[in-house]
Amino acid sequence: MRTRIVAGNWKMNNTFREAEKLIYEIMDLLAENGTDDVTTVICPPAVFLELAHDLTRESTLEVGAQNLSQFEKGAYTGEISARMLQSVGISYCIIGHSERRKYFNETYQELGQKVGQALKHNIAPIFCCGEQLREREEGAHFTVVEKQLAESLFHLDADAISRVIIAYEPVWAIGTGVNATPDQAQEMHAYIRSLFRKKYGGTIADALSILYGGSCNAENARELFANPDVDGGLIGGASLKASDFHRIIRSFG
Ligand code: PGA
């Protein structure tokens, strides 16, 4: 069976104290009523990663970053390298979120380099892809997602690609309260898996975890996760409330 994953993308939210409180609340809920067969990851802002890693040492909760530098080290003021993340025990990183593509102009090539840095330092990339509303309306959503994957990932060899997690996040669904329907999600996830099958073969495609993201919440997660090609979720807003996040983790059939 594929690994089921629920990852919380906190984005630029919470203070130190709020972060601490939220982590304790999530850990308490998982300790009371956890599931062994769902990998649960929180991705707090970088300044809280060490805290998160320390607090979760005894817990099943994993910690991921939201971004990393495409460079190995050196004169890149303000940047955080994969090597630094690895040195504080981080094992996942979101790469290519649509907000980073949009506000920080991250290109296909840079994203490919970031994935390379992550893999080099034993960090599993949660690679995001997804179309804008206009692209869906024009019927270009499959082409757009294919290009995003091909340009930033498909140079990887079989060993490297098998360590990548995909998150399909239609941009029009992120933070809008309008999620993709379960059918829309399943259709795109199956398409993404078919691309991997074509490029890397059935074994790798079948083992690939593909998460859905975009207004996934405690109410709709069960319906979304019930689809055969939806292996979990990348959760923004609803990951900031422990009880909601916990309900989502418990939403597999
Ligand atoms: P949302 O964000 O759940 O708040 O829509 C998802 C994401 O951006 O990863």
C-alpha cells in the first residue's frame, strides 16, 4: 500500500508561543487517538523548526520546512539551505508551492535545483503543482501540471524520484473555501500517476504518494481521501487548528 500522508502547511502564521501550543495540542490528540498508517507532518515557519523538532522527538509527528535554498551554501543573505535543515533534523520540505511561484517568482529550473538540494540532504520534497482558474476554464489544466512536473522533476533518475511526494493543489482552491470536487481531484491524481507510469514504470508510479491540497478541511477530507489516487492532503488553513487537523488525519476510510 502507498504511504498515506497528511501535511500541515502553516504558511506565515503563529508566534513562538502559539506554535508551541499548537504542537502540544496536535501531539496530545495523536497520542489519544492516532493512526499508525498515516504519516503526519507539520510544516511551521523556519524559525520554529528546531522547536518543533525538539518537541516532537518522542511523538509520531514529523516536521517539514516550507522552503529551502536552491544553493548549497555561501553568500545568499536570508536563505536557508537543505544542509542546515538536515542538521536540525528536518526530513520533509514543501517545494514549489503556488505562493512561492507567484510572489517569489520561483522558476521551473530553480524548483528543480531545490528538489535536488533536498534529496541530496535526505529531505523528502513535497512537490506542489496545480493550475490557475483561467487555465482550468480553458481546459489547459492537464498540460499545465504536466509541464510543471516535467520541467522540475522528470530529469531525476528512478532512485531519486521514488523519494518525491507530489501535492496537487489547484491554485483556485487554495485558501478560497472552494475545494476541487472529489472527481476533479481523482481525475488529476490519476493523470499525474499515469505520467509517472509512462516515464518511470508501474512500480514507481504505484508507490507514489499524491496529496490533494486546496481548501481541504475536516468536513470534506473524507470524501476527497476516499478516491483511489488521493493518498492524503496538504492542508493550509485547517492545519492551524489542532482539532480540525486531527479530524483530517482521521479521515481515511
Ligand atoms: P488551504 O491551503 O488548505 O488553506 O487552502 C493549502 C495550501 O496552500 O497548501
